Amino acid sequence: MLFTVWRSYVKKYLGVLLALIVLLIPLALYQVKFSFSPTATSSNSTRWMLTEIAKETFFEHPLIGSGAGTFIWRVGNAQVFIIEFGNPMEAHGFIQKLAAEVGLFGLLTYAFLLIMLWKFAWRGIKQISGKPNLVAHILFAGAFGAIIYQLFNTAYWTSHLWLPIGLLLATVEMYRLREAKTRNIEVFGQA
């Protein structure tokens, strides 16, 4: 939103934004300190081992993967993981999981799908003017955030990801069609 809709406000209030950033430095330092705590270190080692399992699984079948839904089974068969961390769990990121389960073809197909959805939505947003454009930008930011979140989660087939994307696409199309109808009425008169 800062780079699109609110760009003029950012330029206008740049000093205030910089002051807020300076005020947030202690919070950032606390976050760095917490990142090296035993709790965070344990969590990071779990993620690292899950990523290693995903990498090894990917290199066994790099093009087509080991099969959808097999990652938990793979983790469950890694005795070191079970001894160290307990019950098997999902990979912490859709890239790792998709690479392991559906290989390079599946990962590229998923990336292509997300890119095409992004292009379709962005093209539609450009055609909308006025307040609906703000709504579309907010929904775009929400959908983008949902995709970024999936880099650290694996709910890529649930509503956590697809609901924000679906709302964005439906809203963009609704406003785009409304504007096209309004333009046609202005040009050709009432039907």
C-alpha cells in the first residue's frame, strides 16, 4: 500500500515515518535477541531438519517429486527427527513441500498459477478508478500477504490462501464490469 495507493502520503510524511522507524529500533533489537534464545533456536533447528528432508526427497525425484501427501510419511520415517523432535510435521514453507512432493514440474506450475493470478488482478486494478481502486488495492495487499505467509507455512490448499485471492479476483472483476457498463451507458445512452 505504501508503494501504490499511499505513495503521496509517504512523501508528505516521510519525516514522521522515519521517526517511527527509529522508535521501533528497540523492538527490532529485542526480536534479534529473542531469535537467539533457546526457544527460537529449537524451532529453527526443527525447520532446518524439515528443509533437509525436503531437499533429500526432492533430489530423489527432482522432476515429478515423490507424490502429493507423502512428506509427513517421509518425516515419520526419519528416525533422527522422531528422536529429536517427536511426531512428524509438515514442512515450514510451501516451496520445500511442493519441491519434495510434486517436484520441479509441480513447483513451476504452482508458481505459474500464482503469477498469472497476480497479472490478472493487477491488470484489472489498473482499469478501476476512484474508491473501488482503494478497496482492490487493500485486497491485493491481503492476498499478497497470504502468499508471503505460505513461504513459512503449508496451507496452500486451504482457505487461508485462496479466500483472499478469490475475494481479490471477484472484487476486481465486479468493479471492472461495473465501470465498463457505466462507460457504455455514457457513450451509448440508457439501454
